[in-house]
Amino acid sequence: MKVLFIDKKIDYLGTQLAPHWIYRNFGVLGDAVVAFVGEADVPADNMVDIADALEKAFIYSPLMLHFIVEHFNNNLDLAIYRQRLLIVCIKEELEQFEVPVRRLGDDLYVNKGKLSVSIATVSAVSSLIHVGLNIDNQGTPVKTSALSELGIRDVKAFAEKVMLRYKRELEQIYEARCKVRGI
Amino acid sequence: MKVLFIDKKIDYLGTQLAPHWIYRNFGVLGDAVVAFVGEADVPADNMVDIADALEKAFIYSPLMLHFIVEHFNNNLDLAIYRQRLLIVCIKEELEQFEVPVRRLGDDLYVNKGKLSVSIATVSAVSSLIHVGLNIDNQGTPVKTSALSELGIRDVKAFAEKVMLRYKRELEQIYEARCKVRGI
Amino acid sequence: MKVLFIDKKIDYLGTQLAPHWIYRNFGVLGDAVVAFVGEADVPADNMVDIADALEKAFIYSPLMLHFIVEHFNNNLDLAIYRQRLLIVCIKEELEQFEVPVRRLGDDLYVNKGKLSVSIATVSAVSSLIHVGLNIDNQGTPVKTSALSELGIRDVKAFAEKVMLRYKRELEQIYEARCKVRGI
Amino acid sequence: MKVLFIDKKIDYLGTQLAPHWIYRNFGVLGDAVVAFVGEADVPADNMVDIADALEKAFIYSPLMLHFIVEHFNNNLDLAIYRQRLLIVCIKEELEQFEVPVRRLGDDLYVNKGKLSVSIATVSAVSSLIHVGLNIDNQGTPVKTSALSELGIRDVKAFAEKVMLRYKRELEQIYEARCKVRGI
Amino acid sequence: MKVLFIDKKIDYLGTQLAPHWIYRNFGVLGDAVVAFVGEADVPADNMVDIADALEKAFIYSPLMLHFIVEHFNNNLDLAIYRQRLLIVCIKEELEQFEVPVRRLGDDLYVNKGKLSVSIATVSAVSSLIHVGLNIDNQGTPVKTSALSELGIRDVKAFAEKVMLRYKRELEQIYEARCKVRGI
Amino acid sequence: MKVLFIDKKIDYLGTQLAPHWIYRNFGVLGDAVVAFVGEADVPADNMVDIADALEKAFIYSPLMLHFIVEHFNNNLDLAIYRQRLLIVCIKEELEQFEVPVRRLGDDLYVNKGKLSVSIATVSAVSSLIHVGLNIDNQGTPVKTSALSELGIRDVKAFAEKVMLRYKRELEQIYEARCKVRGI
């Protein structure tokens, strides 16, 4: 699993949740997690969550830390389990900063303000996960919290620690899988 | 997914990590999570973790809260993802009691004392998970922590909340899976 | 598995065989079977059976009882086995009315008149089944039979019994799966 | 899929439900269905249905027509769907003889007498199905019906038609699978 | 698995790598391998290899022997293993002609001239493989070799031997799978 | 995928084809290929090929180069495809030495002498492959060839090249899988 922080600002429009987006744009081949910073502005047409699309919900945040994960396996159940673990990794990294964060499914909340948006889905050849964390939260459509309020100043360092934690989590799962006998 | 707290004391010897143990003993058919209280004394021969077996490690605790989960699906990777989420559910329930708990893979620590043991494996027809949490920890072979020290007095109520949390987690994952379109 | 009879007349054009059609239109989330009554008029372009499309066959019936099933599992083989069982459930429900019905694969015949059309396919996230049973059969392109001739007056009650039968069938299969040991 | 009627009397003890039993004894390699005639006397220890084993149920019939199916695929869900279709094939063949047979899951009844026993399970390399149909039913532990009462005189011819029907059913499912486009 | 040599010249544009192309055009239903002769001229837009598409590579050859394989199974990993074995079958057939051929992944080289192009991919319902072997190689964009130089005069006979070899290879794999016990 | 040549002589009795044998004995965790040198003497009871066991065949060779591969994936079909590719890797490495080797399924022949024995199977948690190549061939039960006759003097270097070739082959397959778009 490869890890990359992209130093260029990229606005997230939902179009980045696409197979091979990481490979096409950054030359990283195979299972990977990348992070970058940018606005989030996902029109209803680009949303892959049918419930949100039905409610004409949209996603807006002036500045977010984005994670895009691609696994070359198109099992949707597994993709959602992995998304949950990525969310847990973010929560646990925030706990290092003594941020009192709550998780509800794939959402993170701090003091009842929603910190994150997230989705997991599949293409014909891979599974894809997006997580966005508010850095700044002026103008967000619901009550939110943001990394800037929570004392996370070095967003890049934070992102790298989250990605490393996720990478290690999956490595440990693989090792656990290889150590156990059937019954 | 069915949920059951068994009010009878049962000592955990590793033999309970067996297909249909829940059904044979408690008549609960299908995917289920059960909890009970008892000693833990797993001889090396009953251990399914090869690394532990090689090190002649054994598991001993005078009193533990045990969870046994059986899913009728024999995908070992998925079983380990589910085990991780069960561990996360326990951690998050402990956070309701303001217990500062850390997770490392499938282990939980409080103040560097190991609170838990856990394993996930598969049979020909199902996957099985065991988690044990020390209630008391006299005579444990490593430095441990225990629910009794952490202010968890009503172990049954705690167990039921954990099981409900796990059940809801899996329901939310199923709902998420059904709401998302492919890309 | 959720079950719903939709009391509104809906003409079947093939466009209803789409992922999340049930959820988008009726708010029913997850594995489900729904039934409704309406014309069937599927142009060759909407047909998912390549053999039919090649033959420029089309489906027309002035009034049909339609079933749409969605399972959130995209295994096409399993989808076809489930389609066969749904067809068997319809046959067995008709037998309650002493209708002498024959099954050939996924087709039902009464006195050599074709009673049904059916297809099963997959999307990226789910599998979908359509079955249509003639209620009336004026103007159908082949020799057909129809529920109205067979003494099935209360089409809604019939549909609900078929759906319940299918739901129970799948529940029994799940229970059988959970009761058996490997060898 | 290969088809074989074995002309030798073989008593069914449950030990025949084993991987490669067909290949080891009759040299038939690969997916196959075989049939033979013999007593059925399965002690509780050989039963693979946990529910039956718990109830100390046993299977006894003085003379049965037995089918053993082996598919070299170890998906238990699929095995149970196939078992259901084999039971449906037997029901439909009986309908050719105007026998009014009812199916409940994997059981067949004629005039409230149980005609059949059946089980499906998996080994590490394959799935296995057994179906037994009473030919004679003196001394059976529950109320039963039997082929001899139902006008099925030529048991071998009946068995061969059932096996052919099952083979065709699976071929049609394969063809249906190959004809359909995704959506 | 069906085998067909198509005696009509067909230029390969990449559009033939499509689900049911074989069935729609030649009426061959189910898993199949077909071969034909024609130009190869695949524009970048039709390429399914992202690396090639990114490099604006294209495929051109004045005359190639083409193989198209369709398996009704949409496991991409398995599709690539099968593609490798088809390439190995071609290499081994060339060895019958004492052609010193080297394989690198899915490419074949003779005297450092590239003999082949190949790709494997999946649709929602099947997996597809294309292999093209230069018959003639005037105007190819890289250094190539060609069957005409290698003493393969009867291209149709060669194609039929390759297809037979591939068919047998898969049959042997199936037989091996059915002969082995689990451990 | 880890690669290890074991410098200690180990006689192959069939017992080494066991899950976690590599991990238990050499501490190598996860997917791995190891090689070692030793006698081969597999009694019929240890044979996992039913055909060989039925024929009371046994395997004997005074000195063989052995490969044991374990992949933590229990798909038997995939295991056999991988076994075929390992055999191809051995053939292609022998071609570097200008040895005219023929492959028939999973067997290698040089001048009609059988060079190899091989089997692939699965356990509940993994798949396992054994390949043995005669180094010396006195006393073998069939006509054989041996590496010592073929100019392969440095057996360890040869083994390491084969293992590297296999490792690269699987890496290339993974990369190919990650580069291709669905259709």
C-alpha cells in the first residue's frame, strides 16, 4: 500500500472518486492512499450516496483535508469495512491531540459539530474511499467542527500520520490473517 | 444478528471457539454474538494463533467478560475486519465511562495494562471471534488492566451495550452498502 | 428482506430493472421484493437478454402482475438461482389454486400458453430480477395464458402470497446454511 | 456434469456424503450426480444437520432411492440453492406421474407423508448433496410416503429422468448467465 | 469451452473486446475462444491499459492473428492468470516450430522483436482477453517480429492448435482441481 | 511474497505440505516460497492427489530440489493457476540453460524423462504448492531426467532464480491488474 501527500491544492468535486485517478495523476500504481487540501464542493449529480442525492443534499466546505483510497479489489462490503477502519484511524490520531471525538458509523463529531464527510464505493476493477475533514468551516450547510479549531496546525503532518496508521492497520490485519489456523 | 447475555458462569478454555457452539448450547441459530463471565485458561494446544502457540504462550485470567461471535460466512479476511470493529466498539463503550483506552490492532490497553485478549478464525462453514476483557486480573502472566479497576461495575449491562453497539455497527454497514451506487 | 405491494398502476418498460429503483421510488432500503400491476412494453433496446435483443423480440402484454427483486450482492450465478426459486414459488402458489402449471427454466406455461416473462441480471452493486405474469393477454405476440383465466381474481392477495413464499424460502435457506457442519 | 445410475445395491450410512466418494468408487471425475438404491440407516454421529443431531434424530428407511451430487465448488450458499433445485426437479418429475407432491424447503410430502430426506454441505474442496426418496416405508420413524405407493415402478428410469432434469437445469442456468448483459 | 476460427478478415479496432461480441456475431454462447486475421489499429481511446493510454501509445500492425477469449466469470485476477496461460500456450506452440521465443509477462519476443500485443479485462458479466500476433510487421511502431518470418505459413492451422492447447490446459486445470483433497 | 533458500537438507515426506509449515519452521510470515534439497519419499497415505492414491502410486527420488509455496488465500482454482505458472517459471529458467524441456500440465519432461512432481491444494486458511525436481534419479519408479544431467550444477543459484522469477511473475500480474480499466 503506497502513501502520498500531494502538496498541491486540489478542490474536491466528487470527480476524484474514480478508478485510477491516483495513478493517472500521480503515477502511483496499485493500492494507495493519498491526501491533499482543498475546497469541497460536490454537486448532487456527483454524489454516490443515493440517500444524499434523493435529499438534494450537497457537500460544501471552504477548506478540507481530503483522503482518497483505492484498493484493487471490488468487494463493496470489504470496502465499507476498510472505510470504517480509516475513520477509526482518524479518530485515534485525533485522540493523540486529546480531541474528544465521537464516531457514528462513518461520521466523526467533535462537540456535536460534524467534522467529516465520507463515502466508499466500487468500480468494475477497484474500490474507492473518500474522507474529507473540515480544516476551516465557514459557510458549511450544517453545524460542523474543523481541524483549525482543534489544535491541528500542521495538517500535512497530521495527514501523514493518519495514512501511516491506516497502512499499518492493514498490514497488521494481513499478518493476523497469516498467523491463525482454521478450526 | 442475535444478541444474548448468558447469565451462567462459563470458564473459557478455547473449546468454545467452535462452529455452532452458540447454537448447540443456547439454541440461537444464525449470526450471533453472546457474552458470559468466567475464568480464562487456554492451554497452548487450544490456541489458534500460531505465533502464540510457538512461543508456548498461554492465556490466563481469573475472571473475564467473554464475547463469542459467529458469522455464517467463512471469509477469514472479513472475519478479521469484523474483529477489529468489535474491539473498536468495546473501546468506544469504555469511552462512555471516560476510560482512556488505546487500541493496538486487536488489543486494548489502559495505562499500559493489557485489558483484552482476542482471536478471529474460520471453520469450514463460519467465522468465529473471541474477545476476553479482564474483570479481575490477579495472577495474569503479563501486566494487565481490568474492568473492576476502571469503574465498570455492572458487567452485564456493559456487555449488552457492547453487543448492541456491534449489532448496530453491522446494520449501518449493511445500510451503507445498499445506499451507494457504483462508479 | 422487505416485501411491498405497490397499489399504484405502473407500466413496465424495462427501466424499472435498475439498481436502487425500489429505494428511490418507495424508500425501501436493502434487499427487497415489490409487486405492482401495469402494462408491459419493453422495447428491444431495454432488453438485457442478448438472445432476445438479437432476435428483435420485444415484450408486450396489456396487463401484467410484475415482481421486481433487488439483492445487494452482485453474484450473477446466485441471482439466477434465486430467479429460478422465485419462479418455483409462483408455480407452487398457483398449485394452491389447482392450476396445472409447467416450468421450463425461468418460464411458466399453463396449457401451453406462456404465462410469464422473466430476467435476472446484475449491476455493479446489486442483482435484479423481474418477473411478469399476464393478468390479461389480448394482443400478446405469442400464445399466452393469463391469471384472469386461471381463477386468480385477487391479484394483490396472490402477489403478497408469492412474495411471502419467496421471503420464507430465502429465510429457510439461510437457516439450513447455519445448521449444517462441514465435512 | 456427469450422470450415473449405479446398478449395485448400496446402503446409505451417511459415509457416502464425502468428497471424492463418487470418484474413488466409480471413477467419475468432476461435477457429477449418481443414484443408487439401498437401505438408509444414518446414525446420529454421521448426521451433518446439527439440529437433527441435537434432537438425537436418526434416519431410517428400509429401501430408498438415493442421489449423491458433488460439485467442485465449496460455496455453501450455492450448494443449498442447488439442493433446492434438485428437490424441485424431483417434484416436477413426480408431477409427470400426476403425483400431488408438496415441497417445504428441502422436504417433499405426498398426502402429508414425508417422501424424502435431504442435506447439503461442503468439504474443503467441494459441495455435496444427498437426497433419499422412500421406495418402501415399513418401519420409518415418522409418517412417510413411498415411490412404490405412488405408481413409480421403474425406479431406475425415474432416477435417470431426475438426474437428466437436474443436469439440464444447471445447463440452462449457465446459458442464461451467458446471455444477459449487466446494467 | 468452445473454439472457433473465423475465416473472414476482421480488422481489430479494440471494439471487439466487448462482452458478448463472440455471441452477437457468431452465435457461440458461453466460454469461448475465437481467432481471426486482420489489421490491428487500436486508437488510444479504445485502449483499456491505462499505462498505454497515458503514454498515448497506440497499437498498429498491418496484419495480425487475433485471439479473443471470453469467460463468463468477472474475476479480474483469474482473467490475468488465464491470459498468462494463453500466452504460454502460444509460446509452447511456437516451440513446436523450433522458434526461440521469450516471454516477459504477457509479451512474446523473438530475437528481441516484439511478436505480440495482449490485454485482459472484465465487464460486469465476463472477462475478456485479446492477444494479437504479428503475421506481417511493416510499419509497426516498435521493433517487432512476425509469424511470416518464423516459418508459420498456415496461420489458421497454427491458430487452431493454439486454441486447442488452451482449451486442454483449462480442462486439465479443472481435472486437477477435482482430484485433490484438502489438507 | 517472501523468498528463502533453506541451506539445510530436508527430506520431503509430504508432511511439509501443511499450512504454516514455513512460518513454524523458518519464521517467515505471510505469502512465501521456499526451496530446499533432500530425498523425496511420499507414502500413499500422505498423497493429496486422489488419482495417485487410488493407483497406490508413490513418489520416490533419491535427491530433489523442492519448492514449497504458501499463499494465504484458499481459492483452489487460483492455487492451480499459480502452480502452473511456477512450473512455467521453472521451464523458462531451464531454457536459459538451453535445456529442451516440455510441459504437460504440471509436469516437466526432458527427452521424455519426467523431471518433476507437483501438487497444489488448499487448507482452511491458505493454498499450498509443492514442486520437486530430480537432482539425481537413481531408483526412481518411472523414467526420469535430473538436473545433474542437464548441466545445472549450482542448484541453490538455480532455485533462487526460479523463486525470483515466480515472485516477479506475481508482481507483474498484480501490476497488470491495477492498470486496466473495466469495459
